[in-house]
Amino acid sequence: MKIWIGVTDRSWFEQQKAQAPEEVNFWQPGGSSSFKVLPEEGLFLFKLHHPDNFITGGGYFVRHSFLPLSLAWKAFGLNNGVRDLAEFQARIRKYRRDDAGHDPVIGCIVLAQPFFLEQHDWIPVPESFKKNIVTGKSYESENAEGRQLVELLRLRLAGPSVLARDSALDDQSGYGDQDRYGNPLMVRPRLGQGSFRVLVTETYQRRCALTGEKTLPVLEAAHIKPFAEKGPHRIQNGLLLRSDLHILFDQGYFTITPDHHVLVSKRIREEFENGRDYYALDGKLVKVLPDLARNRPAPEFLQWHNGQIYLG
């Protein structure tokens, strides 16, 4: 199993620990370097800046994405480890040498089910983690230092949700083959709202499912079955929609059939005496779908929306 130890500052760690989030954005101020070290669900550990040479917690890798700062704030809010958008902007300006502009693109390493150690449980970094490492370093659990890290984590993290795969989460993640979760330290992480937004945005190639619109600030990840109705944060329960279409979808003014055709309700015309642009979509096939069939809208969620939300 590959492990990544990423370097962060103490203020980010302490704010995250204080609020005990279900997910975090381990952001990178630059917007050019992709994070390709870990596989999905790989173990990502937090190491504080020197002289605090300790591992203080970690989480499970979901996805890396480049996002404008404003959208990273919209997706993760306080789970960015800052108190507000103004502080977020100030932190980015502090670390970037270029003119970041009013809404710079940053790297977002999305982590699910983070855990935070009490100070008396902090783990000293391996000897090979030199003081001049400013970003991070990877380890393999099969090697001596990696194996020792795993054992020290086992001693500090007694909860089964951290140390073993939790079969109760199997239907929540939508990640596919269970054989990938054989290592006893790995978990199948439960996704949060921010992770859902990022995954849906990337899976739909940053294009509105109905129109193909590419203007990112107006695109939103919509739940087919709302979270409030026990709809999960899963790619198969998501659509990327232009903001006006998201509102209409949530309110039942249109739906999508299990064979991916758009149905527009007559109620738009009856209630608003308008809607020509929306009726142009009626009967059309969804324009953008995920490349992988397993990531496409699940029929059971579409059927639920057809029967419970759509106004007809």
C-alpha cells in the first residue's frame, strides 16, 4: 500500500481538528502541478511544518482537481481549513509568487474521513523524511519505514472505521470492485458534499449534462435523489447542470428518464407563460454523460425522480 505524507501548517491542522469534518480540502496554492502519487482511497497523512516534525492525522484520497479559489470555497467552505473566503485569498497570496489575481486556480486534494491525533499521540516522521522536504514524500507499507508507520497508526487508531474496511459503506461510495480494499488499513471512504461536487464536475468533464455549457461558475452538481431524502453522495446519483436547470430539476419542472431522455413539464408554460428555451430540450437525449457506464445516472435514482419530484 502506498502512503503519502503531505506537509501542512499548524493553523490548517488545528482548525480542521476543531471542527471534526467529514472531508477536507488539502489545497495547494499553485494551480499547475497535478497530484498523481496515490490511488483512490490511498492513505494521505498530515505532517506539520518544521520544527513540528510529526504526523498528526490523515485521510483517504478521493480526487485531485484544479478549481478557482471561489469554487473551492463554495464546495468545501470551512473544510478548507480557513475561517472565511478573505482569509483563504490572503493565504493563497502569501504562498504564491505570481500575481494570483482575484480568483486564482488552485490545486485541491480532496480527502474523505479525515482523522486527527491528539498531541500526545503524534507520530515522529521517519528518519528519511528530511527537513528540506517542503511538499511531501511517499512510502510503501511493504518497506520498513512504511510498515512501522502502519503499526504506529494501528496503536493510535482503535476504531474499526479507520483500521478496517467497513462493509456498511459499500453502497455509499460507488467505487466499484471490492477486491481493491483488501489491505486492513484501507477503508471505503464515505463521500461528503464537497467531494460529491468535485467528482460530479470532473466526471461530466466540466460540461452541463443537458446543454454542454462549459462556463464553470454557473455549473452545479445536482443530486437526482436529494440528500435530504436519503440520496447518497455518489456519482451515480449526480448530474452536472447549469444553475437555472439545477433549480428547475430540483423543483420538478423537468426530469430525465432511465434511457436518458429529457422530459419538460407543461407546468413551466402554465405557471410562468414562458419557457421556450427549456421546451427545446423536451424529448432530447442528455447531451453529456460520463464516459464510464458505471458512473452514469443509476436507473433507480432517475425512476425515483420521475415518480416523486417530476410535475408531469
